[in-house]
Amino acid sequence: MAIFESIDEEAKLVYTLHKRRKLNELKKLLSNQDFSTLKNLSKNWKTSLSVLKPIEVLLTLTREFQILKCKTVKPIDQWDHFDNYLIEIAKKNKISIQGLETDSLQLNILDDIEKSWSKELIGQEISFWISKLTIEQNWYEECQETQKYQRFEIDYEFTNECEDDILIVKRNEEWMLTLTDLFSKKNCFVAVGLLHLKYNCGLLEAFKRKGFNVKPVIIEKASR
């Protein structure tokens, strides 16, 4: 079976978000100029800016930076999210799929993060990423980690401690309960974000502590 963070269809999430009443929180957090720039940046987003919470906007901006400035998605690409590509392959090959979370749960996690930040800090972070998306310059330093990932040059930093991060640590602990059970029953392929694999709280180190034999599989980079 193939296991992903979530297997909910994007259209379902967009529908859920658009059922919200209009929030319009961003006008209070941003300058008029930043808000105007943000409206322009978001004009092609699938979800209206008016129903997004500030933390959701911030997360979307960081993803947009990776796509637009680090060029992680090329014009010829059919998929803009790697998970969706892998899910499609699994379905075509009649491999059962399972999500570790629902999109609704992930939205609740973002709510918890937003509550732990001050409104001022979130506004500053949004302004910071708006600036990065609108400035034309060479983003070599900022995109270096992304380029290393694309070349499979990943330092997992297994000996480093993890921060007490809701997005990573607590979710990893909960996922391990599901994954260890599935691994004992089925041949599993798991696709999660890189940060869930890094550091001593990552899934790879957690599996080692559970007695699993963990070793890398060398794969060739696909030619394009």
C-alpha cells in the first residue's frame, strides 16, 4: 500500500474553505501596499484570499516562493505537487492508498500554530514573504537547500535535536502509532515531507528505535 500525509482531494478542501464566512483578517495585519500586492499575488490561487486565515496565507506564500523563485515546478510539469503525482501512480497500478491525516485535521493543526503566534508576528512574516516574491533577484542562497534536495544531496542531521514543533514532532509521534502497525502487516511505501525524516525526532530515527532495519535505497535521478 502507499501512505501519504493526506489523500483528500484538493477540490474537497477548496470547497470546505469557501464555505467559510469571509474573514478579511489580513487588512488589519498588513499595510495597504502589502495587502494590494498580496491580492495581485493570489489572483490565480484556487482559494479566495477572503476566506483564508493568516497562517494559511503564510504557508501558501512560502510554497509559492519554492515554485516561482526556486522553480520546483516547470511549465511542462503536469503536477504541481509531488504527492498528487504519486497518488495518481498508485491508483493507476491499483495499489491501495491511505492518508495519515485528513485535510480538516491539518487545518486544525494550523489553527493551533496561529494561536501560539502573535498577530503582529504573523503580519510581519506575511510581509516578509510578499517582499521576497516581488523582488527580482538571484535567490541562490534561499534555494540552495531545495536544489540539494532535487540532487538527492540531503543531510538528515540525525544527531540534532528537534524543536518542540506542532507541525513536525507531535505529528511524527502520532504517525508512528499508525505506521508501525501497518508495517507489521503490509509492504508499504510512505511519502511524507522531508522535515518529517530529519533530526532525532524524525521518522527514520523513530523506526530505528523501534527495532526496524533502516537503510537507504540508491536511485538514479530521472533524465528530463
